[in-house]
Amino acid sequence: GPPVSGGSLLDADHPCTGSFFHAGSHLIWPEPFASAAIAQFRHTLETGEPYHAPATREHRQDSGLTEVYEWKLEQIRLPDGRPGLACYFYDLSDRAQKEQALRQSEERLQLAYEASGMGAWDLDLTTGMSVWTPQLYELLGLDPELPASAELFFRHVHADDVQSLRTAFDRSIGTGEAFDARFRVRRSDGRLRYLAARGRIVRWEAGTPVRMIGVNYDVTERRRMERRIAENEQALRLVLDNTVAFIGLLTPGGQLLEANASAVEAGGLARDDVIGKLFWETPWWSHDPLVAERLRDAVATAREGKAVRYDAMVRMRDDTRMTIDFLLSPIFDAEVRVRRLVASAFDITERERAMERIQLLMREINHRSKNILALVQAVARQIWRSDPEDFLERFSSRLHALAASQDLLVNGEVMGANLEDLARTQLAHFGELLGDRIHLDGPRLTVGPDAAQSIGMAFHELATDAGKHGALSTDAGEVFIAWTVDRGSFRLSWTERGGPPVATPTRSGFGSVVLSKLVRGTLSGEVDVNYDPAGLCWTLTCPGDELSS
């Protein structure tokens, strides 16, 4: 501030002036500054020794402000020859405040460097002069007494990273873009560390960059954590991609963020086909408006924090359909807000098919039970009419034949029986003759339950008659059982040779009913019985599809 001068303030000849200065000083400044200032004024006035006070910070009693002064005194001669004083006061308060603010800012910056482990640098691009903070020396394990320079720094950069780092550095200088790089350094103690660097041009002259500042910081631990996270994510991805479940991650609004490989591949899709789209608009769900609408409703429910689970039909590869057990679960953050939705599903198509098969089997069991009861009733009625004296024996024999066919149906193929197995079952009591005197010839053929029961009973009747009166009643007779399927027509024949001469029966018993009416009615076919003296020949012809009805 402008200097203030005065004279003859303290003089024995002017006590009032001295008293005024003394009182005024104590009004303005506190002790001990006021008394010390008055004493210094008196000393310079009496001895003529000049005085230059250092910058002094004092609290003004009159204004309540804290001010900083620099002042000096010198003795002068007044026009009348008497000694006086010239006092120069300089108000440094504004400069002191700015210096204090700068100092505090530097202290805060230094604290930030220390807390973050950052090392700062300041590079003069014209002279190459560089200034480093102590933290940068520490990052490299160097003595802070060493003169800082860009070349000193590059000497510690890993050899494989030097060229890329120099290129990034030069590009920043040439383009004015921010300098941003990651690289490895070899500390003076031999340890390898990973550093990151950020910098920018802060001063230009005539369009040329002349000053650049920046920071370096250690990212070794961060890199290790990033690598560990990446490995964990990769491991999780491998688990998800190799699970049988279909898994997806959605935003609360229903946008698909992730889907595992099982879901994408099963749908015959690529990730680009589904990632980023609304879930109900993806090919899995968009095949049916009702299916898509139900999914949209499920997303709205899950967004409110409630899990949703139901069975759904989705479209898969080659436009096929799959039934899935679908679950949509909300994921909450620390504030219990829904942040993500997890969609998961299992293929339950086989389960549904199994349920359908069970229902079909239950209907089939009901149907078979009714048929068997009707057949038993018919057998009992016919035997009673034809031969009531021998009812129990003959009825028991027929029931055993039915039971054998039923066992074959239950223990064999669910929806039918193999025709050759059916013949062997009904001829089991001639076991030693099978393949020797009883010959089976025909392709592998499965017949349905009704056909198996009728044909099984026919085999039983033919075998019983052959054992009593026909080819199997002698030691040389043979039976030839053959079947064919040609152009949708089925033909089954039973031919006997080598037995006693055959004569046409004089009356029709239950066996005749089984061999003609029952088989013909069940299979909608034609039955021919030829009582050739050389041996009985029984032939059944029917449409092939009747066998599986």
C-alpha cells in the first residue's frame, strides 16, 4: 500500500503530539505490538538508526481485521532543523492471503499425492528440464537427490513397453491430446510394477507446446484384481455355458443383457440376435403373441420384487417347440431396489411327454381291462354252450393263454408284443420241439394289444388241437408257422404235416369260434381253415394297420 510518513511525533517540546501517538497506537494495535512499535519509534527518533520491520501479522483492535504489514522507520530533518521521523507502512494483507491460499492448496495437493500414491511430474518441453514429486521417486525406488529427467524415467520402463510408451507420449505432444498409458517399470530394487500415466499440455507458445504436466500411479494390485475378476468371470462363463439350464440376465425393463451358450445354441441363434433386445421380442418368445404377452407380464411382476415361475412353450432351433420350466427372479441392491432380473429355465419336454405317455397308458389300461373282461365273458359263454361238462378245465386253460399274452404285453414293448415272442409264449409247453419240429418264419413284427390277445388265443387253440389230435400228437409231425407283410396286407399261416389224417370236424366247439369269429372280428380280416388230410392249414389275412390298432 502507499507509504505513510510523519514527523516530530515524539518530541520533548511537543508532548501533546507524543501523547496523541501513544494513545492512538494503543487504540489501534494490541499489546505487546503497540508498546514495541512506540519504543522503536522513540529509538529511531533519538538515535537516528533506521529500522525495517519484517512482515508482521496483527489483529486491528479498531476494525477487528487481521492485517499483515511491512514497515520501516528513518530519521529526517524538518524544515526548522528539528529531527523527525518518516514511517513507511506497506499493507501486505492481500498478498499474504493469496500466498496462504497457495500454500494450503499445495499442502492439500501434496496430501492427495501421498494418500493416493501418485507421483507428479512437470516437464519443460523446450529445455527438457523436469521436476518430480517425492512420490514419483518412490514409485521407481530412486534417490530423490538424482536429477529428474524423461530419460531417467525411461531407463526404468520395461524394455517391451518402451516403444509403445514413447509413441503415446510423442503422440500426445504432437496432437495435444491427453497422455494416457499403462506400462511396466523395473524399480531400482529389481521389483516389477505396473504403472499408469496421465498427462496433458498446459502451456503453448506460438502454437507450440512448451510445458506438460502429469501423474504416475501404481496399478499393480488393481491389475491383479482385474485379472482375478476376469478369470472368475471366465470361470463363471464356462460354468454357465456348460450347464443344461438356460440362463439370462435382464434389466428391470426386460432388456436382455446376457444369455448363456446353452440357451443361444439351443435356439439356433447368435448372440447378436438376442443381446440388447427386449426379452419377449427375441425368437424364443415371439412365435406366439400370447406367450410373449405372458412373459411381459412376468417381467412387470418381477420388477416389483416378486419371483415368477411357470411352464412355457418356446421356439428353438429349426422352428421346433420346447416346453420349459421358467423362473424369473429379481436381484436387489443395498437399497432393496430391483437392479437386475435373472431368467432361468430347464427343458421339461421329456417330462411332459412322459406325463402324456402315462395318461395314454392309463387310458390304454382302462381300454385293455374292458377288452379282457369282455373276452373272458365271451370265452366263458362259448365254453359253457359247447361243453359244459368240461367247463372248469377248458376255461382255466383259456385264461392261462390270455394271461401269457398279457404278460408278454406288459413285460415287453409297452404298446404291443413281438409276434415271434407271442408264438413262443403260447407254444412254451412244446419247448423242446421249437426249432426242431415247430418252425417259425417271418420278419420282426410288433402287434398291438388287441391283436396280440386274439392271435395269442388262436396260437393256443391251434397248439392244443395239434398236441391232442394233430401233427404234434405223433413223434414225426411238424408245424410251420409263417407270416408276411406285403403291400399293407398281413398274412399268417399255421400248417401241419406228418400227423394223423385230418378229417373235417362234425361239430363246432369253442376252438372253432376262436379260430374264426373272434380273430376275424378283432382284426377285420379273413380266416380260412383247410382240413387237408395231409394236415390242417389255418390262414389269417387282414390289413396291416389292424395289427397296431
